[in-house]
Amino acid sequence: MSTDPPKRLVPDARWELVAPLLPSFAARPQGGGTAPCDEQAVFTAVVYVLTSGRAWRHLPPTFGTSPATAHRRFTVWTEAGLWRRFHRTWRLRFMS
């Protein structure tokens, strides 16, 4: 098992399941909007906050994303139904 905390939280096999489920972020025609970022780092940061019970503002910088970005993506993913789809995909793959 990896000693790297982010890799322990979201191993490659889990990331391979969730990556295709993430909604895409398109740039707004007028500019600005959501900046591209490392989606795996953001997902791992979100998993860390959800499983540790820590506040978003206490997200360690070692996760490579800001607390604001992690929280914003968590909100968008929740509204898009990511967690339900991920859970269903996980159950179909490993519980069947």
C-alpha cells in the first residue's frame, strides 16, 4: 500500500471509476469562470474533508488545491449527482 496520503484515500482503481463520472467544466464565452485544475487532486481533497470531518478551511496544502476550489467542486458535483452515480458504479463493480 502507498504511504502517500492522497494515494491511500483515492487509489488509482477508485480514480479510474470516478473520473468518467465527473462533469466537465467549460470556459464561459465572456471569459473567467472555472479554471482548469487537477481533478484527481481536487477529488482527493474532497474525499479527505468528507472522511476526516475537518473544515474546508483546514485542508492541508499538500493536496495541491485550495479549500475554496475543493468546496466549489464538491458543491457542483453534489448538484450534478456525482456521489449517487459513483456509489452505484462502485456497487455494480465490486458488490455484484
